[in-house]
Amino acid sequence: MDGQIGIFCIICAMAAVTYATRCAPLLVLSGRTLPAPVIRFLSHVPAAVLAALAAPALFLQENHLQLGLENLTLWAGLAALALAIKTRGFFGPVALGMAIVAVGRLF
């Protein structure tokens, strides 16, 4: 029973630290106006996070950099990117990328 109490205390401490790190900026910055350069910088964060998440899936196969014709996900991603730039849409590029991967794996 002693080990379970210790584990419970560790889980509670981890939850408190996670909650504190997520709430601190909200509590500190509430009611304040950020400077324009900070707002401009923060507007680029979602694109940077998306790129950081997508890049390994597009460029790596079996933990090796693959930029050749055999990298189907890279080509599907490039086609989806081109369509997204042209149409500024979301579902069309996703559907195109999925279709390219599905057809490529079929053949």
C-alpha cells in the first residue's frame, strides 16, 4: 500500500506542475496587451509547430533521409502543399495527399 500512495503522490505532483506551466502565462498575461512584434512572432508559431511535426513523416523512412522517387509520402505532401497554396483550403489537400498515398501503395 505504501508504494501505491507514493505513485499517487507522484501523479498528483506531475499534474500540478503540468497545470501550473499551462496556466501561468494565462494568469500573468491576462488583461495585458502584447507588443506588436511579440504578436507577429507568435502568429508564426502554429506553422512552425506543424512543420516540425510533418517534416519527419515526409522526409524520413525507416529513420533514414529519403528524398528520392521512392518516398511516396514526400510526393503526396508536396502535391498537397501545392494544392493548399493554390486553393487556401484544408480538406482538398488532405484528400489529395491521402489519395496519392492510397493509389501509390496499391500499385
